[in-house]
Amino acid sequence: MYPNPGVAADLGIGPTFDELLGVAQRYLQTRVTPQEVSGEKSDPRDIGIYLWRQQALDVLENAVRGASDVGVKAVPILGKPEWLDSGEMRRFQWTGIVADGKRCHLNKVPCHTDLEKQFADFLDSADDVVHYFKNERFGFSITYYENNRPRQYFPDFIIKTRNKESGGTYWIAETKGEIRPNTALKSNAAKLWCEKISKTSYGSWKYLFVPQRDFAKTAGYAASLAQLVELLRPEAVPLAEKVVATAGE
């Protein structure tokens, strides 16, 4: 069971409904002019008619996109119920790769790639992993922006670990074999999301990016997720390569 903030206020970011209402009212007052035919003006409330409402929304949407900077913004998921609970899931068939899922919310872990299976197997054996969710048919998403258009990013895994300092940490983990143009956008959005939610009452959240090549080199030397995180740090990978080379001599 994982926290699923239901409103933007939970993460301390806006806008609120009242703020949006104020913007919409000012927009209507300054940008929408009732048509006049033969001395008769149309009713301003006609903006509620579907045809005119859609045209007004198109203009407003284009204005918002044109005013936005290209980049990443932290946007919370708007979910219901408040907690991401496997009890809300329905059974589904899976004909692809599966892992045993000893600590997963499902009896079998549905995997799209061998890398996902290998990572699930690692989580099942890691000393500090309490349990994890495979984000398949689960609905957990993070909004990011690509060319000013919102996109939904569905991370691979949601993990809870135990540690002596804070009692526990939630992790959003993404396994990746092929790096694509929008990979950095997704990762940056996830990092910002974790920073925002960690400032609330929903616990400490961190993001972990797991490249296939680096995971293959380091996983065998990690007994816990915390150790894997350290080995996957860019400055630590050369050290791991040195260890592997030494072990092979």
C-alpha cells in the first residue's frame, strides 16, 4: 500500500480551484466578446454552449502552451483512493516474462524485458527491501512535459526499503536498456516528484535509474538496494568495473 496524493495541495503546489476559477473569470471578461447581430447582443452565458466552449478552450490551451517554457514541471498524480492499494486491482492474464515475486504484491511479476525480471529477482533477495510493486495495470503515473505537451510516465517499480536512520524509504525505480530522447525528461520529472512528495506527510521518496549495462556489472556485488544505489552512481561504476576485472584474473 503506497500513498497516492489526491490533490495538488497535498504536495504544496498549485494551482488551487479558486485560483483557476479566478483566471477563467478574468479570461472570459477580457477575451470573450458577445456577438452582435442587428443591434441584439448574444448572452455571455452562451459560452457554456458546447460549440463556443470548445473554441474558447482551444484558444486558452494554445495560450498556455505558448507561454510555457520547454522543460519539466512537477505535477502530482491525482488518484483515488488516496492510497495505491493492490486490492483495487483486477486479475489479468500475462503471456510474457514473469518473475517469482516473493516480495511483490502479485504472485507473479509481469515483466516486459529480461532486465525487469532480473531486477525483480534482485529485489526479492535484497536485504533491505520490505516489498515492491510492479507498475503493470496499477495506474501509478508521473506527468512530464515534452514540447509543452503533457505526457504520462509509468515507472517500472515502486519499492519500500527499511533503514536505521529513517525507518524506511520509498523508491521509484526505472530499468532501462535503450536510452531514448525523452528518457532524461522522464527521469527529471520523477526526481522532482520525489522531492515534492518527500516534503509532505507521505514519507521519504527517491528515484533510481537502472541502466541495463551498469546493472549487469554491479548487481552481483550488492546485497541490498542501498548498496546497488551506491554502485550505480556514475562515479562508482568504474570502481565496479575494476572489481569485476580483478575477480576475473
